[in-house]
Amino acid sequence: MSTDLNISEIANRVIQKMNNLETETDNTFEIETSGRHIHLSRKDIDQLFGKGYELTISRYLSQPGQYACEERLTLIGPKGVLHNAIILGPERSETQVEVSFTDARILGVNVPLRMSGDTEGSPGIILASGANVVSLDKGLIVAKRHVHVNDQDAPKLGVEHGDIVKVQVLDSERPLIFDDVAIRVHENFNTSMHIDYDEGNACGYKKGTRGVIIKD
């Protein structure tokens, strides 16, 4: 009986060690797509929805503290209009609107590719909620593809904040390697890659798609 128990314990330890090794060597991460969306400042929330209005949380997103709101806005450009643009919370110090290059062509605006938060010199756009309107003089960007990396995962992935890497999309019907991918490291991040719908269509994205960083 004692021998059987020892063998069982040894087997369990071997299995556990193999599981831990698999976890340690799994350098893949989930890829998520992001459609057009808006981050609003308190000033613009007041102007669009009324003084002191609180946005209604619809669902929480994968990144801690981030959420989608029930409210929607219309984007009005020189040549076209995009309806039902989602608002993401919490509120920010400055309003920022993120669209794809396809969206930009519909709106008729030449939109720069930028990291989130880098809006200096970017074009403006008109936001509408019913009869309430905000005219931005800047803040419209196409978000640069990036990987949010938790600081505990950074050593395993071999990356540091600010790195530019290549990411291979795994198990896709349209195999693709994304170049020029920015790495953003923070202790509060959940490790995942963010791309827009144009990029998602290019790689045949479906929920659960994963990626891996390619070392040169």
C-alpha cells in the first residue's frame, strides 16, 4: 500500500511539473479586435448629455477598469457620417476618437496613425447625441496596433515597455505576421493584443484567436 501511495505521489508531482512547464513556455496571448470608439472628457459628456450626466456601464472590457457604455454617438465628417459609435469609460482628461482607415475614408478625413493619447496635431471631428453637438479641433486617430503586457509577463515574453515587435497570428485561415507592433507594459494590464477591424479582417480574426511574438 505504501509503495502504491509513493508511486501515486510521484506521478502527481511529474504531472504537476509538466503542467507548470507548459504554462511557463506558453508565450501566446489572446488577440482582440476593437471597433470605432470614443473616450470622452467630463466637459464633453456634460455638453452631449447634460451637466453631471453619468455614463451607463454596459459591460466591462478585458483591461481592468475599462468598460463599454450603453450610450452611442454619431461621428460627422466632411464627406460622411458614422452612426452608433460606442463610448468607452472611464472618462478622460481629453476626448479621443479612434477609427479605422476604412472609417476615415467614409468620414472624408485624413487620419494619422497614433498611439492612444497622442492627439497633438490630429484632426477634429463632430460628435452628436441627438440635438447636442461637440465640435473637436483635435483627437481623431487610427490607433497603432499594440500588445498590452502585464509586468509579470514581460520577462516571459522577452519584451520591455516601448519595444516594437512582430506578432504572428496563430491558427488563422488567413496567416499573417503583423509588423510594427508596439509593446505597452503596466502592472494593471491583462496581456492581450489590440487590433482594429481592418486588421482583424486582414488576418481572418475570430474570437479566441491568439498570437505570438516573433524574435528576429
